[in-house]
Amino acid sequence: MEHKKTYNAKELKTPNGTLLIEGPVTPEALASYEFHRDLTSFRQPSKQHEALIEIAKLPEGRIIIARRGETIVGYVTFLYPDPLERWSEGKMDNLIELGAIEVIPEFRGFGVGKNLLIVSMMDDAMEDYIIITTEYYWHWDLKGTGLNVWEYRKVMEKMMNAGGLVWYATDDPEICSHPANCLMVRIGKRVDPESIQRFDRLRFMNRYMY
């Protein structure tokens, strides 16, 4: 499958300044920007910056960023699912995962995450993919936001809806381990019925085990 990437951008005015939401950005552009020190949700900022550059080098990898001047203050990643997860077992070249989304505390609550997803979906090539995201409550910043698990889930779901991702059922054990965890999916307009059937079999693998 050919992975076409078309750059899109939009300005977002917030009470703390105007941001440029843009992408997919090239590895070279990513390397040239500062990476804000408060982007700490997944690993140390310098390590996460390196990880994003590596994702951008992948044929299917996409990084959409929010930046203030030359400093990245938020991002979202798209790439093939982790080989250790069930979603990679179907070896589907048109299934990609929204792997991480992060915005620094200073810009939370201003629709940055929502706009990262809107800009991501501006690329017509996204209609060729099944896009999934797996939401686990233990990754959520409950302490930093002061929200309980259900309030956070509602915020997360609303944000994903802005990118066209909706809740889908699954018997994946990790997702089923807590009722707040969920699978969210966007099926592109040009995805063929066979791919959708293969994806449904991945969603409900356990029913075929007995």
C-alpha cells in the first residue's frame, strides 16, 4: 500500500497565544523545533522528541503538531499498531493506530487536542485507513486534570469524536479489564468490505477460540 501524506495546517487562537496546528510534519522539521519540557506523559521530553522523529520516518508514520513559534506544545501520532498487540495480528496494511496524543497543561482546555485530530483528518488519504485508538485509564492524567475516570473518559471520547472516531465493542482483555477503557475507531470511506470483516475478527478474537 502506498502511504500518501498531504500537509495541512490551521491557526488556533487561544487565551495563551496563537498556535499553528500542522502536519504530517517531516522528520527534518520535527528535529528543527524545540520540544516543550512539559510534554512528559509518555517519557522524558528529549526521548519522546526522538521517538516522534523516528515515527515520522516510517512509511505509514504521521505526526501532527501544535506549535507556538518554534516550540512544539502538543502532538498526535499515527503508525502501525505495536507488534505485541492483537491489532497487528491481522497484518493489515490499511489499519493504523492513533498511538499518542499530548498537549502541555498551559494549553489544555482550549480545543488543541480536538484541532490536532481535525487537521489529521484533513488529508484525503485518511479515507483509505481504518484508524483505531485504544484508551486505557491508567494512561490518563487524572491527577493533573482533577477529573475522575468517567469525566476524563467523556472528555477523551468527545475529543476523539472531533476526528470521526467512535466507540466500538471488543473482547480485547486489556480493554475489558476496566469499564472506562475503550476502543475507538474511524473507518475511512474507501475501506473495502473485506478489510472491515478482517478488522471485526480482530475485535472479537476470543469468540473463535472455543
